[in-house]
Amino acid sequence: WATLGILGKFLYGYGADPLTVVTIRATVAFVTLALALAMADHRLLHLSGRDIPFFAVYGLIGVTFNYVAYFYALRWTTVATAVILLYTYPALVTLLSALFLGERMSRAKGLALVLTFGGCFLVAQGYDPGALRLNLHGILFGLGAGASAAVYSLFGKKALQRYDSWTVACYAFGFGAFFLILLLILHSDQPFAALRYPWPAWAAILALAWFPTLLAYALFTASMKYIEASKASIMATLEPVVASALAYLFLGEGMAWPQLLGGGLVLAGIVGLR
């Protein structure tokens, strides 16, 4: 997931439309994974008819709404504010997992949540008033992105009781892409603008589809076969830390000492889970 920022910054340098990009990103991820499963083991594409509504809601909320909510959070507020609001989702996952999945609450989890959220706050420069811009639309979309990310984790954990992790990821992308395509057609003035993108932009879109989308979500879903959804979500807070490190290495973006401290807090919280 941490590669998303670098690829996105490169891509938007070509004037790409964000809604068009996320639609192609989900569609390419679904098509790629579906073809791979068809060649590797077609039984992994089997989906019971009674589970179609479940996966439709899963894709609609966990993929479509999540992508759109985060996109509009970035439009209405700052990156720092959107990131901080997005990373409320591990706390939601931890609470809801205890209520609906029977996962145990513990002091270690509570401490890890405090450390990782505090770390994300610092990494996102939440300490700098100039980096924050609070308004109702931005807050609602940011919290919506966090809530829908929590739904992705919880629904994924539930789906793993009946399906392989690759099957779960495939149909989450499939239904998510379907609703994104509908949204693009209904609300975009130029739904086929991507056909005019130059080849470097398409290379970046394919990289977005295969790495921070297909590989990231598939690995996250697979992780929940082995650990609790709450622990997987807390460990995923490493993403903004690694993203900041990559931005420093490849984009020349500086890291202030509070951001370095925040990265240390996130690492401490993740290690504390053990």
C-alpha cells in the first residue's frame, strides 16, 4: 500500500482524473486475478449463489465507497487530515471484531492502538496546524473512508470462513469495480478520457492495479487466515510510515523529527502485539 503515494503522484502529473484512475485500478486488478485463478485452479472462481449479495455489499462498501470516500476526503481537506481520519479504522475493527467475531480485547491491543494511531498522527504531520483543514465534508468523507476500510477487514474475515483468500479478494474487486464503472458512467463528463492517456500514465495505472491494489489487498486478506482481523488492521498502520520513507528516498520529501518519532511509535505498537 505504501507505494500508492509515489505512483499516484507520478500519475496525477499527467492530469489523470482520480475517479477514472481508481475505476481502472480496481477493474484491472479484478481481471488480472480472475484470469490467474482460471489458469491456476478454476475451482477458486466458484461462488455460491446465496453469497452473491454478501460479496456485492462487500465490494460496494469495502472497495467502491472506500475509494470514493477517500478521494473526496482529499478533495475537501488536506492529505494529513484524510490520513488521520482514515486510520481510525483499526480501532473500529478491534471494537467490532470483539462484538461480532469473538476476538478477545486485551491491554496489548489497546496499547498498540494508542501507539499506532498516535504514530500515524505524527507521521501525517497532525501536529502542524497548517497541515490540517477541518470542515464538515472533509471530516465525514474521511471517517467514511475509515469506516469502509473497517468493513473490508470484517467482511473479509467472515468470508474466509467459506472461501480461499484469493477468491475473496477477486470478488471484492469484481463487485467494487462494477459499481465504480457505474459511478464513472453516471457522474463523469468524460468516462473514456483514459483512452487518451500517454503510455507512461498507463504504465503507472497498471502498477497501481497490480501492487498497491491487487497484491496489497490480497496479502492483507490472506493474513487474516492466520491472525485476527484487529491485529491485521493494527499492523497495516505501518503503511503511512513506509510511504513517508519512500517519499524521502524517491521524491526528496523531508521528514521532520516528529514524523520520525511517529514512525517509532507505530513500530513499537506493532511489536507490542507480539
